[in-house]
Amino acid sequence: MKNWDDLKIFQAMASARSVREAAVELKTTHATVSRRIRALETELGHTLFERGRDGYQMTDFARGIFDFTETIADNVSAIDRLAFAKERGLEGAVRLSLLEDLFTYVLADALSAFMSQNPMIELIVDTTASFSDLSRRESDVIVRITREPPEYAIGRRVANSPLAAYASQDYIDERPMVDRWIALDYPPALEPLLQSRAVFRTNSLQVVTNTLQRGQGIGLLPCFIGDQLSELVRVPEIPQMPDMEIWVLTHEDVHENPRVRALMDHLYQAFSQCRQLIEGNA
């Protein structure tokens, strides 16, 4: 392979099983993925993918080379991490991955301050719920709500993130005999925690939040969201529930990069200042 980027195309197709999904993962176009796969097949002289009932499947040849491409990609990533770690100064890009809700309700002001204090750093923010691959430098720093950070990552647990039950004041003032449960499609928040009937379910925290603000029922939210919204009040008979932890993490190979160090220190300070709010004790 003359172009290392072809590895990314090949591996994205192998995991996504769809040209369109691979294009989304790679942040490129459907046509680009198709063209690059065809070019790679021509270069190697073998077909790599065949369309099946469940999407594109790797051919025997593709399965035979997959482990080799993984090794190559790991080595290229290791070189990239080593080069990045050796950079000096506070000029250049640093990639941050975090949940959009954490940005909106917790870190927006802190990251704005970071930008003002470090005008030569380009802050690239990716809002995603999945773990970015630190080893492949999909992100340099991640902020995640989890109990199991990756083994190769280093950083700190900066706060616990409990859940509490919320409803609008209008709902509480005119509360029905049988409560209405607004469910987040997440195990601790799915089943009603009091005598109620399920009336709504979604996989989006923002949709749950909006529905509760409109007075449609009772549901669970992280305290860092519910406690900041004037339209919502806690439902007193449902105690606060322990849930996940918030971690600030980077790969062990790049933690001495000055931009990574500056961003992580800033995040540690930001979370320290708002930890009581996040943990529902403000």
C-alpha cells in the first residue's frame, strides 16, 4: 500500500460493513470511500469486500490481511503519538472529545476561558457519546462519564455524576393521581421509580429534558443538568441515585505534550470549581 490512509478506509469498511457508515466514521463522502476501496483492490489485485444480505462482508483475502493492517496501523499510530509528544510550545491543535451535554451544562464557560488564555492553540472539539480511540489519536483528551476508563489512558476521576428525579413546577402543582414517567433509554432511568405509568421513552438526554420542562411527567436526569434548569424541581420522594463517574483522560504516550498538559490542567480546575454542582450538592 502506497498510501497509509488506505488502511483507515479498509478498516472503517471492515467494521462498518457499509460504505455510508464508513464515510460517516471517516468524515468523508460515500463516493470517496467507494473510489478509494476500488483503487486499493486494483493495487492489491484482489477483491476486498462483497455485498451480502447484511451489508458488505470481507473476502477471504481481506480477512487474511486484516491482522497485518491492524499491526501497521498500530505502529503508524505509535509513531504519530511519539512525534506529537515531542512537540513543544503552546501553538497548534489539540483534540478534545466529550459529551455535548457536558459541554453545554458544565464546560462551555471553562473552554471559552481556555481559548482566551491560549490564543495560539486550536481547540478541536468532537461531541460524541462513544469512546474516542486515544491510541489512534482520534482525540488527545477525552472527558467521559464511565466507571471503566481504558487501561492505557491516564488522568483523573474529577467527579461523581449521580441522577435525580425531576419534574416541572407546573406538573408538581397539578400532579395527577397516577404519575407519568418520562424514560431515558438507559437502564437506571428506564423503569418508573414510583407508582406511575410510562408515557414516553427516548435515547436522548436533551429530549427527556425538554419533555420534562414541558410538564409532561417525571424522569431521571444527571444532577448537572436538572439542578441548573429553573423550570425543573426535584421530586422529593425519590432519593438521589449514585450512577457514573466523570473522568478526564489522555493516552500515556502524549500526556507531556504542552497543549495536552495545559488543557488537562484547565479541565481539572474547571471540574474542581463545579464539582458540588455536578454531584448534586450545590
